Amino acid sequence: MSSATPTPGRSSPPRLSRLVTGGGHRVYTLNVQAFVGLRVNVFVLLTGPAERPDYCALIDCGSPQPVSIASLNALHLLRAQYGEQCGWETLDRIVVTHAHPDHAGGLPHVRSLSRAPVAAHEWGVPILEDPHAFREEARGPLRAYAAWLGVPEGSEYAARLENRANNLMLPSGVPVRTTLRHGDLLDGLLQVWHTPGHAGSQVCLQFDDVLLSADHLLPRNSPPLLPAWLHRGGGLHAYLESLKVIEGLSGVRVALGGHDEPMPAWRARIAELRARYETKLENVLAAAEGPSSVYDLTHRVARVNPRQALLLLDQTAALCEELVRRGALREMPGAGGEATFQRA
């Protein structure tokens, strides 16, 4: 159950940028290659004088891939380029925004370099501490999900869904010292907002007038979703409700997502995403002319290519679930576990 979508391409070096908050704190964005074709933002937060910081936190850890791990070595650039006396030995905190491979997969490597305490939302703690047990627990539901989607047996899609059941969120478990909940103030500096939808365990962090919006709010894409029945805290309804939580925040000047560039017009971006999902819902409803599986509907409303095939199936599944919740579609279970949908 991952948002990682590797695509062919070449590795590229990390990129470092700096932002100063209204209160004079510093946010460094280390944009690293998590997988081939997928870059992710890792953040370093600092308070106090550069020559002797009061606090230094690492937000997210990239993936377990060698190219991502090598990119984390760019942490030394904070000293070389900006005079920040912060390194693995002085790190005060590690935070995982959500337990997906491109954000949490590098955690075991980071733990080998720093003894800073790890913080994560309570729903993500079991995944981070015992990823192998989580994978075993997820196998049955993921196989039931493949049938529910109406994916033809023996197809490429079926094989790729089976491969998903073999994936690990991170290579090995890491103890989580601090369990996060909605509304917590971590270390007296980071306001925690639980934003399920893309991931049940996802949190956004407000640091002075900067919002670290993880994969909940992104500048270029709508985040991948799974239906709520499969993934605790998943689904479009949870996502839209979490958008309301973020939209209601005060004192936020800019949002920094888990991927791509900063969002100074972050409230306008929320409006765009909300409108985009309403259009997607309308398209799925229009395509449901007769009893149709998620697999059928996906091929009617989207151009399916191998790179995005599973994410598109997931998206259509989440859209169907929301349309059923709203009373616009009826779900009819089949004898083999397949679900078909028809306009109500």
C-alpha cells in the first residue's frame, strides 16, 4: 500500500534550498531521488543561532534505495553552505510524516547514524516497528482487494497486485519513542495535525508560519488514495475532511509538500484539488451506464498505462466508494468477491 511509482530514468543529485520562517527559524528542503523517477522532500528544521542551534529535527528519511541513502549525505551541506552546526550527531528529533516507502524507507539507515528519538502518528507506529508483521497482515486483504476490483485472473494487473502484497514499507523495524496524535505540540515547536486520506497515519506539521503538508497537499498532483475498507484512514471522504482541517489553519504563510516546490498559494491549491475530485466523481458516475467493475470503470475514465495502472485502479476504487457513500452508486457484491457498481 505505497505511493511510490518508480519509472525509468537516471539518478540525479540532491537539491538543497532554504526558507526562513517569520520567527527566524530555518527550514531546509533536501530534495532527493527516492526511486528512479520519483523525488521526495526531506526537511531539516533548526532554531537558535547557526553556530549553536537550540533544536534540529529531520522530517522524513527518503527511501531505502542506495541513491536515496547516498543523497542524505548532503546533510553536510548545511554546514558547508550555511554555517549550520547541525549533523547526525546533534540531531534532536526524527519525525516520519507517514509510513510509505519514499518517506519512511530510509529510517533504518538514519537510525544507524543518529540516536535521535523517532516520532510518528499512533496508527503508523506498528508499521515502523514491525514492517514484516504488517506485510503478513496485509496479504489477505490485498488479495481480496484484487478480486473486489474485478481484475482478470492471470492478467498483468493481477500479477502486479500480487507483487504489491510482497512489498515492505521499510526494510527493518525501528522503535518509535514518541506517539503522535491530532493536536499535539511536539517538542514545544511542531503543531501536529492528523490528516488521513492518502495514508491513515499521515500528519502535517505546522512550524511557525510554515506548514509541512506531507503528501496531503501537493503542488502538482492529487495524492494516491485507497478505499477506506482496505486501508484504515484511507478513502476520499477522509481526504476531503482532512483538507477542511488544513484549510482552517491560521498563521500559515507557505506550505511545503512531500514532493515538488513550495506552495505560497496553498489555500487556492486546496480549492483546485477539491474541484478536481468532484470532476473525477462526475466522470466515474457518467461511466457507470450498467453494472461495472472498478477495473471496467478505470478503463473508461482514464488512459491506463503500465506505470500508473495500479494507482488509477486505486483511485477509481476510492471514487466508487465515495459515490456509494453519497448515494449516487449502488454496490453489488459478486459470488467471487468482485464488486459491480450501478447508478442508484
